[in-house]
Amino acid sequence: MTSTAPAGITHGQTTSADGTALGYFRRGSGPALVITHGSISTSDQWIPATEHLAGHFTCYVHDRRGRGRSGDTAAYDLAAEVADIAAMMAIAGPGAHLLGHSYGALCTLAYAETHGVDGTLLLFEPPLAVDGPVAGAGLATYRTLVEAGDLEAALEFALVNFVRVPAEAVPEIRRTPLWESAVPLTPSWVRELEQIDSLGDDLTHYGAITTPVHLIAGTATTPFLFESAHALTGVLPRSGITELPGLDHFAHLVDPVGFAAVVRGAIGR
């Protein structure tokens, strides 16, 4: 391991079941908390929140395959993400808690179905098909833009049509650091959107998860993301939910102090 800035972060590497290298950072002390980030992002997006979690947890945040410090394979499905999380949970050790954001929350749900979680499972706005496919027919247009190399247009199309951000909000998003970091990752979203839509709208199978689960949703987020979180509370037998007033899908970046407080409260730290 080598130390890097910001202070308190060390980088490491492990290997998934198929031999894919997974880069991750470790920060803090206390019970282990494995964090799985969402689409078009990397582990770096969780640096602000882990600054405020590090006094209570040992945070392990990996770059999901295909980005950051992690490797990739041509073949891809949700099971590969589950295997990657399993590799991280092995490093974290018994009793680890698990947090997933957006598509990462779907990955952690799939992990919980097949492996269980010793600690608490936290799900921050998983994108479920509660009102129809998330991408649907629009995925063909998105794929065409990506294959043509028009990544900025692809990202704008996805934000409006898949995340369902108001079109008038896109110029403001373009001015944020989030845009610059997300554009190069737009190709990785194609396969993830395929996986999201393949899950369908039947949530009943999640009822077999007996792990304590806590959902997190911002009241200012996209309606289907807010509805997804609430729909799961009606299915998961041991679940609760915290609403974040006035915040959205990026609450962990906009209000890392408040977000960290919600995580600590859900786990009882």
C-alpha cells in the first residue's frame, strides 16, 4: 500500500474471482464499511463523505470494474459486480457493513441476495423499474452516441432521459466538476443500463433478504428514484428509510456531513 492525499487515505489492490484487479482506498478506524459507488463515477466521489465517516468506520471504497484503478473484462453482468463486492467484503472481514449508491445499490442488493450481509445494508437511491424500464428504447440512442464518440451528448441524453433530470438543469450540471469526471465514463453506462432494465419490475424476490436494510432517499431527487427506495421498504422484511430534505441523488457530495450522520444513525454509531 502507498499513502496518498488526502491525509488518512491508503490505496490497495485485490483480485476478483475472475482475476480482475480491483483498486480501492481505505480510510478511518472502527467497524468496516464497504462502499460501492454508482454509474459514471469512481471511488473518488466518496472522498468527501468518508472524511466524516472515518472517525466511526474503517471505510473501504473500490473502483468498480472498468474505471479508476480497477481492471475490466469484455464479458460483463451483475454477477461480476457481486463477485467484486465479495472480494472487498473478504478484505473488510466479518461483521462488515455495506453501502451502495445508485447502480452500486443494485449491485449490493444482488450481493445480499446471494451472500447475505453480517452488518447493515444501506441503499442510497437504487434505480429500479418502478414506473417502467429505466432506459428502455432510449438505450439504442445512447449507445449510438457513445459509439460515435459524442460522449458529452450521450451524457446529456442519459441525464434527461434515464436519470430524468430537467433539461433546463443540464447547463448548470455542465459547470460542475461532476460533468468533467463523468463524461469519460459514459461508455461504461451502456452495459449497466442493460443490466438495470433486465431486472424488470418484480421486486418480490428481494423479500428473501433477511439482513437489516436502511434506505436513503433525497426529497428533491428524481421521482422514480424516490419511489424505488420506498417500494423496497414494502418488500424487505427488516428495513427502514431516511429522507434527506431538499437533497438529491448526489447528497453525499452536496452535504457529506449530513449524509455521514444518516449513515452513522442507521448503523447505530
